[in-house]
Amino acid sequence: ALAWVLHQGENIVPIPGTRHIGRLTENNGATGIRFASEELSQIREALQSIQIVGHRYNEANQKMINR
């Protein structure tokens, strides 16, 4: 997932969190993963086929936005 986020453009930056050094090493490994344009297209197609259901925030939290 981190590798995919890194391929979304220079203005998109993942901010992973971890409590274990092993996970930090694993997260750092995402910088070495390269996707072919065909692979990115397939992922994009799969994501576009997902139907989003429900709201991002509940009603109380929605009222707190842009106050």
C-alpha cells in the first residue's frame, strides 16, 4: 500500500506510523518497489469499481468541519 501511495505523485506523501523497528524496515522497503504503468492502471480500475457506501464522518463530526 505504501508503494502504491508513493506512485501517486510528488504532492502525495504517506505518513506511516509504527512502534516496531521491523515494521519501520518493512515500510522503508516500499521505496524500492516499482510498478509498471499497466499495473497502476489495473489497480486504478479495481479501485474505481468499488462502490463507496455511507458518509465519511458522522453527523456530529461533520458539523465541526469548516467552522
